[in-house]
Amino acid sequence: HLARTRAGLESRQLQQKLEGKSEDEETLGEISVLGGNLVLEFLVDDNGFSRISNASDFKLWGVELEEVRSFAIANLWKKSDAPYLQIAEGVWQSPWQDGYDSSRILLVDKLRELEVIGETVVFIPSRDHLLVVGSEDVEALERVVVTSEMVLSQTAHPLTGQPYVIRDAGVEVFGPPPEQPA
């Protein structure tokens, strides 16, 4: 998996059409919407290089989307055995910085293990940064907003400043209640 912005996906699809690539050569597009402007795509290790999968890959493998998704999540779990780092009171950060940190938003059970106040809220300002905080911890939320803005302005691979909340139904866009100032 690789979490990307919808705008990046659409830009790449337009470029492929302009290059005259066939539908099978094109990326599959919106594989999975996480909420807001974030989508997931699948990466393939191809002779030591990573590339985004396309429709012909799925045909060649003879698999369905859910099979690939399950396999990708299992692989991500294998690469995610280190604990999250507490970088401030109530603020946790992914330690890997391996290009898959943003995709670890899918490892819901691991995120829920972190001690936060309220619901688990995740920020993914870049593919190498995943920050976790509690929905009811106003000071920690403020710290993470500042940190996310800093990462977004300094990284070579920015994603989004949009926070997401982990719920039973899945990953959703987070917005604090109107009475909460954060």
C-alpha cells in the first residue's frame, strides 16, 4: 500500500493518458479511499524498483483487489514491529521513515494500542511521517498541527494536513467538535 493524495493520483492518470498508455498500463486509480483527499494504491517490487500496480498486474496474478489488499497489509505488519515514539506528552510518531509510514494508518490495531485521550487521531503530512494524538487532548492536537505544518513545508513528499480519526467503521476525516478550539 501507499497512501497518496487524490490530486497526485489524478495528475498521474492524466499524464498517462497524454502519453497514450492503454487502460491496462494505467494505474488502477482509486483503489481505496481513506477519507477526504487520501487514497491508497498498491506498490509492486519490480526488479529492485517500486512501481504502482496496474490492471495488467492483477490479471497476470489472477487475484482480486481484496486478496492483494490483505497481502499488502500482512507485509506492512511485518515491517512495523518497532514501537511508536512518544515525541511529546500525548503525541506519538512513527519511527520507520521508510516511505510507508502514511500507509500504516491501515494498521488500526497498532494505532489503538497507543495511549491517547479520546479517539485515535492520525496526521500523515508526508509518506515518511505518521503522527498520532487523542481527539480530546487539545494541547497535543495543537502540537501536532504545528508539527504537521512544519513537515508539509519541509518535506520532499508532502501528503496532507488533514487529520483522520480511527473509528469502528474505518478511517474518517476528523474535525473537532464545534465547542473544541483545536
